[in-house]
Amino acid sequence: MFKLISIILVLLVCSYCVQPGKKSAHIDNTIRSVVVSEVIPFPDKNGKFTIYDTLTIPIYYYQGLTAYKLIYRLDSLDSLGNLIGSQNRYHFFVYKKDDIFGYIYNSFDSKVATKVSADSMLKHGIWCEANNLYSGFSQNIIQLVSTYSNKDSGTLHEFYVYRRKNDSTISGNFSLSFSDKIKGIEYSLSKELDSLKGMKLYNVKMEGHIQSQKKGKIVYDTLRTVDDLKEIVIKDSIEILQYFTRYKKDCLRKEFSQ
């Protein structure tokens, strides 16, 4: 008799869930990700900017949360200071927009969770958030040389030349590429430019020419940088999800402890 009543209750609940007009709350379990990269020059032993390095940071979005994958290299030295080995390690900074605090999780120690100021991390701990590409428009005299839009790909490309307002020895050019296909992603290479164009800025190439005197001769140095934003397909979604899950548990634990 008890078993029969249980079956009837299950059927009633199931029929209620599929009634027309009854919509259950939908939770979006999709994780989206972009990779932000920057190619920057470094001077060689002669002072020439011939060495280039690339900084890269993946950013993940899930149910209103954001996670930054911060990669660093750990070197091992012998007693004489010689390098005997190195490995890349990483940790995740996870936070919710407008929250005061977030958490840092180390990939190599599952028990470590460090509570940190979100504002401090975004301003000082994450290089791509500290970039201010729009400042180039206020610090320089710029001129639009050409523009090209492709309706099929939903892209806009602009090419500019510039010279520094207060320093005639610095000039150069840069290109901006926008897309209307990248939607729902919080990160921006320049929120000001995104707003002006109504599209997402995804690539910036800059070439600067610096004029100086060395040993009575005028010499020119060229500096090139590339900033890029690209949405990617996530291959390690299970691993990424565990950090979002840990963040939710830590926040819940904090609420109960108050």
C-alpha cells in the first residue's frame, strides 16, 4: 500500500512539471572563455628593442562569476645558484562582479583558498585589467587613415597614424579591429572604444617610432605591441568548474559563519 502511494505521488509531481505553461527555472551551466594576450618588446644588451615576449591570460565566465587563470614559473636552483629545473604553475582568482572580495585557489594544493580584495587584484594583480589603451587617444594627436568593414564577418578595421602631443620625437601608427560577434563577454580591451563603435575591440596593433641622439647621431627605435582578445573552446571544463564550485561553497561557508 505504501509503495502504491509513493508511485502515485511521483506521477503527480512529474505531471505537474510537464504541464503546459509551467516553466521551471533554467540554470545556464555553460562556461565561456576568452584568452587575452599581449606581445611586448624588451631591450637587448645593446639597448635595442629586438626581444619580444607574449603575456597570456585565460578568463572564464560561469553563472555570473569570473575566474582568471594566473600562470607563473617556478625555478629550482642549486647551491651555486644555477638553474636545475623549472615548471609552470598556476592559480585561479575567482570573484563575483561588484563583490568586495574574491578567492585565490592554487592548482598544486587543493586545500589552499586565500581570500583577497577584488579591487586590489583587478588593479594591481592582473596585468590585462590594468591596461588603458584608450589613453593613447588623449595623449596623442591621431589621424584616421583608412577604415574597412566586412558585413559577412561582422568586423570593422581602422588604421591610424599618431604623434605625441608634448614630444615630437615620438610618432607611429596603430590599427583597431572590432567584431559584433563577441557578445555577453564582460572583459574588454577598451570599454570606451567598445561603447563608441557598438562592437567588441578584439585586436590592437601598435608601432611606435622613437627618435633620439646617440654619439651625435640621430637614431630611431621601433617598438611594436599587439593586444588580442579571442573567445576559445574550453577543453578542461571539468577542472574549471571545480574552482567555481569551490568559490560558491566558500561564500556559503562565510555566510553561515557570520
